[in-house]
Amino acid sequence: MTKVRDMVIQENDATRIREILQRFLSESAAIEALLIDRSGQLLAMDGVARALDTVSISALAAAAFSSTSAMAQLLGETEFTVLFHEGIKQSIHVSTVDEEAILLAIFDERTTVGMVRLFAKEAGKGVAAVLAETRSRPKRTGEFATPLRPGEVRPSWEPRLP
């Protein structure tokens, strides 16, 4: 099992990741692209603006990837690097970016799994390079790097009483 580390994606890193995801969507003709960490946290996304429950789909994709890794180990593999779920109207392609992140693509009949897989591999390499740079930066220390102490915690709003 991989331990997900704390990382801060700075604005310029987020821009680079967004550009990679946009290029992936353009080249592959996928509808949506989500970058997710292995715990199911959404790191970045791009694609068609629609009502998509990104929290649920991110968590479920990470869980599916994790359970598939367990099956791979039963077969003597370290993990399966790609998952593909085919639906009638839409399909999902999930692939490894690095040890801590996965790329989820949602696509329909306007493209093929082969096209999505080809360009997901390329996008994954680009995103992995950005994430590696992000993780290699020294962590901030000082006032904003430590958790709040009990005396510093307060509600962000106070309810009005009638």
C-alpha cells in the first residue's frame, strides 16, 4: 500500500497540470479528465462543464484501483496500471500517473479506448513530472505549516438565534 504524502500544488503547477489535461482532452476526444490521488482526493480536473459528482467518482475510482491492485498481487503483479469500464453511452479509463496519483478519463462514442489509452499514457508522464517537482520542493515551515492548537480553533460562523 502506498502512503499518500502531503503536497502543495502551487498555482504555476496547477496551470501546467491543467494545460496537460486540456491537451489530453483535445487529442483523445475524451469528455472529462480527473487527476486523483490514491486516497480519492481530486487534485485537478478539466472537461465539459456538467453536473458530475467528482467527490464520489474520485473516491470510487481510487477504491476500484486499490482493489484491482490487490487482485494483481494475487497474480504476482505489483499492480494493474489501467482499468477500463465500458458503458452503453459512456466509458471510464483509469490509469496510473505515479505511485500516488491516477488519471481518470470519461469518454463516449466520439472516440475509442485506444485513443484514450494512448494519450492518457502521454498525459500521465507529463503530470507525473509536474507532481515530482512539486513533491521535491522543500516543505514550508513556520506559522502556517503546523496544525492549529485547540485554543486557536473556533467556528467559522456563528448561527443567529431568533
